Amino acid sequence: MLPNLLLLIVIGAAAGYAATRLMRLDADLPTAMGIGVIGALLGGLGLRLLLTAGGWIVSFVLAFLGSLALIWVWQKLTRRR
């Protein structure tokens, strides 16, 4: 369980970096990694309950999608202020 969680954190950091660049979010590296880790936890753990496929590619895609969703929500919330 712990090695899978650590792998999910590393994959999430990479996915968060990629997602912030794709969505043109002006964020420093630690923020991008944090977004990715949270997105990985949301996307990786949440969607993994729905999908039983495994592997690091699926984990990256789910983490990337979770990061994109988190950035989208963040942008919607910060634009209202």
C-alpha cells in the first residue's frame, strides 16, 4: 500500500506539472506539484474504484485528469473574487 501511495505521489507531481502547463496556469513548481498530488489522490484513488485496470500509464492519465479538474475548479473559484 505504501509503495503504491508513494508512486501515486510521484506520478501526481509529474501530472500536475503537465496539467498546469497545458491549462496555462501561472504556478511555481511546488504549487504545480501540490496540485498534481491532490489531483492524483482525487483522480487516482477516486476513479480507480470505478476502473480496475492498473499500471503506471493508467495512474498517470487518472492523475492528469484529476489535476485538470482541480485546476478548472480553482480557476472558477478564484475568478469570482
